[in-house]
Amino acid sequence: MKQSRRSIIISYIILAFATAIVLLPFFWMLVSSFKSQRELFAYPPKFFPSVWKWENYRQVLNAGRITFFEMFLNSMKVTIPVVVFNIIFSSLAAYAFARIEFPFRKFLFMLFISSMMIPSAVTMIPRFLLFSNLKLVDTYAPLILPSAFGTAFSIFLLRQFFMTIPVDLEEAAVIDGCGKLRIWATIMLPLSKPIIATLGVFLFQGSYNDFMNPLIYLNTDTKFTVQLGLASFRNSFSTRYDLIMAGSMLALIPVLVIYILCQKYIVRGIVMSGLKG
């Protein structure tokens, strides 16, 4: 009994230490967002600012030719379609791989999953040439279309979850006269809320935090997303790290809110998607 209690105490101490290490950079970013540019580079460094500069946030919200709120709306114009359409089309493909028998199903699934091994840098130039020839550069289409019709990771995650759903439910639906599409809409999706919420968080975070693709395809200032807008605080002469810290804290809020709202589904969704493969 004493040995078990001692193990639990040691486990909590280790977890608390690991949590502190993970949270320290975020806490440092929060404190630094209230410092002046000079105080950020003061030596010896001070953890807390001598004067809390709330105007850093005011400058971030109204800096440049586009406000932070407009950049946030631009990010949502990309992120929301990616999340919604990716979940719809990925779940359709995942249902086909999980439940519908067709020739070479397993081979095609493994071939499709193998595309995850291709580095994004390999397809960067061909993809840019494609969208350039389609006259879609400086639009949001190149940021939405590559992920909107499903990705290998999304299909894999959903397929693994669908395989944990009892086949008896589908057989009962078939007896009642349901087709494949209706089974997908009325049985598979409602029972897949945990994995859909988990996938939604992953997709939201990936699309919202994307910097490279907006940098490549967007040229007009008024179309900048949040992550691209944060880079505008850097120029050839100076870098406003105080404003970057404040902007990063504001940019973190949507992802944090989404995670808090969906956290109860995340662990359950990931665990259940790995039960059967």
C-alpha cells in the first residue's frame, strides 16, 4: 500500500515537472507580450516587466494596412471550409474503405496511405505551377482545395474508427431499406462524434497555423491570414518582438478555445480509432 502510494506521488511529481517545462515557453511569451522592445533584450533578463505595456495589444490590433480582426476573418475564410469539406469527403472515403467490398480495397488503401510519406516540399513547386496556370494565385483556392477533398491522415483516422462500429447496426439499417449513403449519414456520422471532433481540432490547428502556403500564394496585404500578418512585424531594419509576442498570444486564443470545447472527445476519439486496424 505504501509502495503504491509512493509510486503515485512520484508519478504526479514527474507529470508536474513535465507540465511546467511545456508551459514555461507559453508563460514566457505571455509575460513578454507586455514588455517593451528594450526590456526584452535587457541583461540580466527580468521575467516580469517593470511596466506592463498594454498598448502592445492595441498596436497589434490596429497595425498595418489590415487590422488583426480582418486577418482573423481571412484565416476563417480558409480554415472553416477546410475543416467542413475535409471531414465530409474524408468520412465518405473512410466509410468506403471500412465497409464497402470492392476489388483491391486493401491494396488501394495502403497505396493511398503511403502518400503520407511524400514530403510536402516535393509537391510544392508542381502545385504552385498548377495553381499559377489556373490563375488562382493570390486567392484562397490554393489554401483550401488541396485539403478540402480529403487527406490520407483524415481518411486513415476515420476509417479506423468506423471499423470499431458494430456491423449489426448497418445490417439492421439495410433490412429497414437504408442505402449506403443513408447509413453513412444517419448511423456512421452520429456515432463518430469523438473522432470527428478530434479530427476537427487537428484540421483547424493545421490550417489556422499554416504559414508557408499563405506566404507562397497570397500577395495582397488585405488577404493576409493571421500567421502571415504576424510576419509583417519583421522588416529589413528591425523586428518588433514585443508586437510579435502580443500577436502570437492573440493568435493562440482561437485554437485554445477550440481545444477546450472539444477536449473531452479527443482522447476518446484517438483511443477508439486505434482499437481495430
